[in-house]
Amino acid sequence: MEDMGRMLILFGVLIVVIGGILLLISRLPGLGLGRLPGDITIQTGNISCFFPIVTSIILSIVLTILVQLAYWLSRR
């Protein structure tokens, strides 16, 4: 039970760190995350919807590589 608690704390810290990095990246000019071709923006009247499809795919690929790398390094 103690190991599960430590793992949950580790995941929580990891999520906070990733969130902070994403906030910092979004403020950097010229990076273009959230404004990539394939990201859909719909604006009608007072309603605005944004679907960051391509950005989500790129972040998913990058995070998958990082997690796999961390797993590979932990098994060595």
C-alpha cells in the first residue's frame, strides 16, 4: 500500500511539472503549439470552439517517447 502511495505522489508531481512546462511553452513566441495546421477553430457569433488535434497528436508522441525512455532507463 505504501508503494502505491509513493507512485501516486510521483505521478502527481510529474503532472504538475508537465503542466508547468506546457504553460511556459505556450508563452514562448514562434513555437506555434496550438496554432498548427490541422488544429480546428470554429467561431460563430459569441461562441468559439478550439480543437487542437495535431497539437494533441504531437504531444502524445513526445510524451510516449519520454515515458518509454524513462521505462527503458529504469530497467537497466
